[in-house]
Amino acid sequence: MRVYNSLTRRKEEFKPLEDGKVKMYACGITVSGEAHIGHGYQALIYDIMRKYLEKKGFKVTYARNYTDVDDKIIAKSKETGIPADVYAAKMIENIDKIMADFDVDEPTLWLKATENIGNIIDFIQKLIESGHAYAAKNGDVYFDVSSFKKYGCLSNRSVEDMLDGVRVENGEEKKSPADFALWKSAKAGEISWQSPWGEGRPGWHIECSAMNRTAFGEQIDIHGGGRDLIFPHHENEIAQTESLTGKQFAKYWTHNGLIKVNGQKMSKSLGNSLLLEDLLKKYTNEAVKFALLQNNYRNDINITDELFPEAERHLTEFYTVIKAVEDKFGKGEKGNPAIDEKFDADMDEDFNTALALSELFGLFKKISAKLSANDKSCADDIKQIRETYSLLGLFKKDAGGYLKEVAEKNPEKAETEIPAEVKSLAEKRWKAKLNRSWAEADALRAEIDKLGYVVKDSKEGYTVSKK
């Protein structure tokens, strides 16, 4: 099994720090607003990584965090008039609900910044004592970037490059523009906690370092997040943590790509953010997952008008075949190990969901042929597909229930669209009729009827319609 490591910029054989065990952390959501598709994608990717590592036999402890105090949340608090802690708690409640609707499992550990203030203060104190941080006169505390010689190792940038365009804000008392805040002194009306440096709150970067140390100790196997976090967030995490411990913080750094909408980076400022809740009103959660997972997780995803409808069409076709097979032959008995082995071979290559999903088109084509040939081994194939691809969150639903859900979300479309499986059967029946194979034509008509469709012949050919 090989994993791409952002730190070394190459794929490496996966070997955890401790045999058989994996400590894994992924940066979660800053709860300044509702969950958008980017949040859902990142949560999905790391849920899949965790599950696949478990499938490979590892005991995985997987932690995610909620950043529930920061500048954006405080700004929202001022805008809405809701206390920052109350606002953050409400956002977490909303996000938890939508992630459950998206069918992403809970991590082993949920971590929140506001529940780790003591751990954060302790971490900062130790950095000051070791000469890696300093307290300013105004109560802010900064990390001294010059004290960590490896700074830039993750982003592969020099400090000079990082300083390009950086300006020191009014009131900041940094020794160098590159230094970053570990503790921010409280401004009037802001949420704050008492510390050795006065009333204040943690900086963003220190939260994850302190929570990791509390949950896992000095080192972890996998640290993940979106590629936009490489600099400065993850770069700063490395500097803080390794300055304190003197050890490599994370053995493997993994980063998923970003979401673009019609070629533009998704952002609130551009007004093109896609809320996960809104998408799930229009499409099934499996269709959204299928659309996202057709992409290698390290690449950006460009969301066009056709991305989700096309994914829904593919899954509708697949589920139509599943229903036809299960109606005729039942749930299958022994599965098909070859399907699972190929899936594992694809996923062993840096969790390649895109390759794993591409296999489905050929598999369902063969299954349709077996169904037409009355070969009941197609039921074993379906059983295996259900078991194997459930790891990606797919084919977990009753086939009839799924098709009904699609129809309910798209009532007008469902009335007119004929599934590919029905079209294929109708075409085969027409050819059988032209060849005067009446028994075969009647059998195919019966299959079409079972699927809920009617075929009518005319001088021009035939038409297919829903019953």
C-alpha cells in the first residue's frame, strides 16, 4: 500500500509508527457558517481513508476537530448579536446533522478548541520556556519563526517567499513579520479566557497542535486536510509541535484538492459556495459521493452543471440493474472475491477511488449480460459490489427505495427518463422480433414489464414508457 506524502512530495509505502496501529488526525471545520460541499468532500475522503486502513487490518484512532473560536466566528457573533460560544454550538449542531444526512461516520475522537484551552496554554508556556515563542507587551504571544530552522519544509517555500506581500497589522508587536500568533489578547466584547499573559484566546494554528498532543502524544501517523491548509496552517503546526518535542510530528501529510465551480475557486466572496444541505435536497447522498469520488482525492474538482446529474444517472442505471438481479435471483450467496481484490489493488495506490469507480462500468455491463443470459452468478457479483463499495458509501440502499428516492427528488425527470437497462432490453427484444425469435422477444418483454415499463410496437419501430 502506497500513500502520497505531501512532506516528501512522493508516494511512499505505508508503515505506521507502531505495527498494526494508526493514529490519524484531520483538520475539521471552522464553524463560522453552514457546511458546504468542500467540507463534505474533506470529511468523506478521510472517513474513507480510515475505513480502508481498517479493512487492511489496522486499528485506527481517527480524530477530527471543530475550530469553535476564531476571528471569523467572533465576526459572525458581532454580526448576529449571538454570543460566540452559542453561535458556534448552534453551527456544530447543524453541521453534525447534515453530515449524518450525507452519511459520513463519526471519527473516533471529536476535539474542540474551547474544550482544550488549558492544554493550549500549557503548550504555549512550554514554547516560551524553550525560547521558541515570546509574549508581547500587549498580551499577544507569537511563535519565533527564526527559532525553527526547518520552517517551510512542508510548503517548500523559503521564509523570504512567505513574506512577500505580508504586512504587520496595527497593534501587532512581532519581532519579525513571519512570526505568527499563538495567543491573541482580548478586545472589548470578545470571548476570552484568563491566561498568564492576560485575557485572550488561542490563535488558530496552536489549536490543532495542542489537541493532537492531548489526544495522541508527541507523534502521529497521518495528518490530513485540504490543500489550502498546507501554508500557513500545517506549516505552523509542524514548527510549533516539533519545536516542543524535537520529534517528527506526522509521518505522512495528506491533502485533498479544492472545489472549483465552473473553473473558479469556491468562496463566499465570489458567491459560489454550494451548501451541502442544498445539494442533498436535489440529489441522493450516494450521487454526490459518486460525483466527488470519480476524482483522485489530491486533484481539484471542477463542479459543472452536469457533474451531479450525470452521477445520479449512472447510479440510477446501476441500481436498476441491481433491482432486476435481486428481484430475479435474490441477494446472492458467496460473492465474487475477484471484485474485492481489484478494488483493493486500486485503493492500495494512494486511495485511488477514481480507478475503483471506473471498474463499475465494466462490471455492470457484464452483470447485465449475465442477467439476460439467465446466469444467476450475477447475484453473487451484486452481493460483492454492495459489500465492497459500501466502504465508499455506495450501494448501501434498497434498490427499489433508491430509485423511488431519485424519482421523488426529480419528479418531472423521472416521468420521462428511461433507464439504460430498460433501453437495452427493449433493443434486444426488437432485434429478436426482427429475427422472428418470438419466444426470446416475449421473455424480454416480460423482463421489461417487471421493471415497471411498457414496450409498444409500430410500423416505425417501438416505444418504451413507464407504466
